[in-house]
Amino acid sequence: MPFIELNVLNNAADPILGIDLGTTNSLAAIWRDGRPQVLRHEGNDGRVPSALYFPENGDKPIVGQKVREQALVDPRGTVFSIKRFMGRGLADMEGELSSVQFPAKEGEHGLIQFDIRGRLYTPQELSALILMRVHDLACNALGGQHLNRAVITVPAYFDDSQRQATRDAARLAGLQVERIINEPTAASLAYGLDQKKEGTIAVYDLGGGTFDVSILSIEDGVFRVLSTSGDTHLGGDDFDRLLVGLALEDLRSKVDAETARDPAFLQALRLAAERTKMELSSRLEAEYHLVVPESDLRYHREIRRSEFDALAGPLVERTLDACRRAMSDAGLEAKDIDEVVLVGGSTRIPLVRQTVEEFFGRKPHSELNPDEVVALGAAVQGHILAGGTRDILLMDVVSLSLGLETVGGGVDKVILRNSPIPCQATETYTTNVDNQTGIEFNVVQGERELAGDCRSLGKFELEGIPPMPAGMARVAARFQIDANGMLSVTAKEQSTGTTAKIDVEPMHGLTDDEVETMLKASYDNAQDDFDRRRVADLKVEIDRMARATRAHLDEARPKLDPETLEDIDEALTAADAAASVNDPDAIQKVRDELERATLPLAAVLMDEVAKQAVAGKTLEEASE
């Protein structure tokens, strides 16, 4: 029986923190005095750089603003952008490991571990240190009030594993996660767009390391994500690298190869590029300069905004490609969008704002600080969960389809991509061979037609099925996704009630890059995938038909004429050979011919069943 847990005794009066655990910066907000407010510590802006420094002497790691200073002195002791590694395996992040100065290993369960000053840390542990710092500063800003409940935001593209990794990090930090919500949903809440009776919203989120766009709708109090898209290797860092590339080109004759690879030198160049980029957001020109006393190096160059815009144009155009994909998935056009929301510090770039306004045909919302808007929205959701009066139902979506591998290697999609969450769906399956007493389920995620082309999230087995002929057992597989996007799959045999369950918490999950690749591959390979799936399913069907034919042929043989027997034998021979056939039309012909050849056999068997059914009955009884 379903139930609702009522938390009326435990900390019911305490507010709930809203935390934006960001790639570049993190911060906390809370609802007070009738509105969401960022918790600013010691008069600062509230942002905590998501960066860590581990002193060589083994002292406690430093988190936040001071790490940026240490990055120039000891870059090999600093860690940035750890969020990219959350919930991922070593193979997933091979191309990203060069940005971390510590050796990476794979732990017992496939998790990435970084060897930092002789101790191994997982991304969850490192993120927990950031969350602890954010939490401590937030509590200080509240005058020492201790709050341990939080709503934490994640990118819309985060999969099951990455969301679970975020919850694990929070638990390590001593936080109780009340809800995981998507960043674009939080941004819309911050602007109060949930107060609209109805409308369609585009959230354009260009952060430090990634870009996401989400299309949301509001209808009768229901806040639903219609679609998401993005580019997982596009963000403010890429704009910085444009300027770093200019400097390296200018310095080619003045800097030797060893210096050009030196982490401290590159970090200094990047920070100088970031300062220049930020200046160009408010001025038409800025000075890109760098001084490296150890190398007696002085670099200076004037950068005009028009020059920067020319370099940045292709990057901004890539964001529009993702916007087009998201609107296509939602079945909408730019003219259908009622509101546009800007999120992420990189949306301060004038070229970005101008391009977004031209693309959507309306001025985007930028009244709130784009670095703070997600945390503010998380605070709104925290207020709602704490008993606030704002009436809203949040419905995010599944980023990729979820299903089960079928006999033959196909995929039966149970929950489709862009289905609103929370949600559940049930499909019924059966056994493939006589007296089969167990079924192994492989839970997969992706858009392709064959399981081998999708990502396996986990496997489990249902045992204890009563022995019976193939196809007679009835097993219901239920997929359930909760409000935090966590998936559980339950299989239940109907006659006995035998049940097996798996909570899908893979040790390292689907990468954002793989989400994009899988979606693109599903479009590019649609016809080929359909043909391969068709072949796999036909082979399973032919095998089942052939086994059933052979099982009953001997008893019916005396009642079949020689021509029919010859046709059946030829069809069975062709069925055996079909195992090596991969042409869908050819194998369909084999299947159809086997069905045609065995029709007389089916008629004989049906006649025999009918005779047995009426045996010993009067005419009147048989006709009833």
C-alpha cells in the first residue's frame, strides 16, 4: 500500500538550505523575509570557488577563495572543477584527467580516485569538502544557526549515477538531502515564473565548464521539463582558452617548450585571460597582461571586444545548435517561447546576451545575478518543502530512455526519453524455453535498438518461477523513478508472487558526453538499428516456432500428406540456416515460409485438442 511520510516532529520549524554545487563556484541561499536570499558571509558575494588546495605538509585542505591564490604558487596542489568527475569511471574521463595535477586510479567499485599527497580521494569526498565549506559559511551568515537539511541542484543532464554521487557527497558532508532538483528548474523558480498560470520557458545555462538548455512548461500549477540539450565541453573555460591561445601564439618565440607546458605558467595565463574576458563584458577594450618574474617575462596586449566577439562567435553558435535540438525535441519553435532565463556567469558576455535575444526574439531575463539564480531557486524549493505556501508541482524529465534487454539482444524501452518524473511504468515478460525457472534482467539506458549499443545500468535475476511451457509464465517488470531521479526496477512472477528488485546505483554512470553521443547515434543509425533489431527479434521468433514444430511433428506426422511434410522439412532446414542470415527481408521470408508450411500441422493439432475436449460428452453438452 502506498504511504506518505509526514515529517512533522523532526526539525519541522527549521528552514531548508538551497545549495548550488557548481563546477566553478558554489553557494547557499535560504528563504527569509518572504523571499529567497543568498547567504553572504563577511560581506562577500556568497560565492565559494569550487576549488581545493592540499598543503604539502599534510595540513587540513583549504577550500574556496584562497585556493586561487595558491594555484599560482603551487598548482600541483590544487584541484578545480571536480564536479565533472562525479559518478564517473576512469575510462569515462580519460580525456579530462590532464586538468587534474594528481595521479588518478580506479577504486574497487570502478570509481575514480585521486592520489593527493599520499591519500586517495574520490570526487564525492572532494565535493563533500566543498559542501562542508559552503554549509559552514552559510551557518555563520545565519549567526551560528545550524541547519543540516538541504535542496541541492544538479545539471539537467545528470544521470542516475551522478545524482547518487551528489547525494553521497552531501551525506559525507553531514547534510540531509531533502530533494535533488535540476538547475534550470531552480532558475525558473527564482524568477517566480511558477506564478504564471501557463507558459513555456527556455533556460539558457552557460556556466564555467558546460552548457545546458532546457525547455519547461507551466500548466495549471504543474511545472514540467519538456526537453533538455547541451554541450558538455562548452563553457566559460573555453572562452578563456581562446585568449590563452592568442597569448601563446604571441609568445611562441619568447617562451621555450618546457615553460609553455609548465602548470604555473599556464595557470597564470588562464587567470589573466579570465580577468580580460570579464573586463570586456563592461568595456569595449581591455588589457591582457602577464608578468612572470622568474622567467623575466612581460606580456601585454590590448584586446577589443569586437576582436573577442569574432573569436567567440563559433562557440556561441554551438549553444544555438543545442537550443534548436531542445526545441525540436519539445516540438516547439522560437516563437512559442514565452520567457527566456539566463543562468551562469558566462551569460554576462554581451555577445551571448545579444545572440540569445535575437534567436528567441525576446529579451531574456537577466535581472538576477546569473551566478546566484540557481541557489535562489533551490531556496524557493526548500521553502516549499518546509511547508511554505507557494503552490507548485515540479516535474523534471528522463534524459535517456530506460528499458530491458530482450532475448536476441534487442531493447524494450519501458520509460521513454523526456518522460516526466516522478514516474513509473510496467511491462509484462515471459519465459523463452520450457521449464525455465529464472530470468536475468539487464537494465539499459539509451536510444539505440540493441542493448550492446546502449549503456547497462545493472543486472539482477528473478528465480523461483514455476516450471511450465515456454511463454506461459507472466513476469511484470516495474520501473519506478522517484522525485530525485533515482531508478528502481522490480520483477514479479504473477502466479507465485516471487519478487526480485534492483535499485540502480551504478558505481560510475553515463557521462554527459555519452548522452549527447547516444542521442546523435540514435538519429544517425536509426534505419540500421531498426534492421538489426528486426533481425534479432525474427531469429528469436523463428527459433521458437521451429522448436514448437519439432516438438509436435512426430505425433502428427501420420495425419499429414507427403507434400506437407516435405514443405515443413524444407522450412525447418531454412530456419536452421537463418541463424547466419542478417538480411531483414530474407529472414522475414524464412519466418513467413515456416508459418505457411506449418499451418496444416497447426490444424491437425487444433483438431486433436477439440476432439479431446468433447470426448465423452453428449451433443448438447459439447455445444454448450
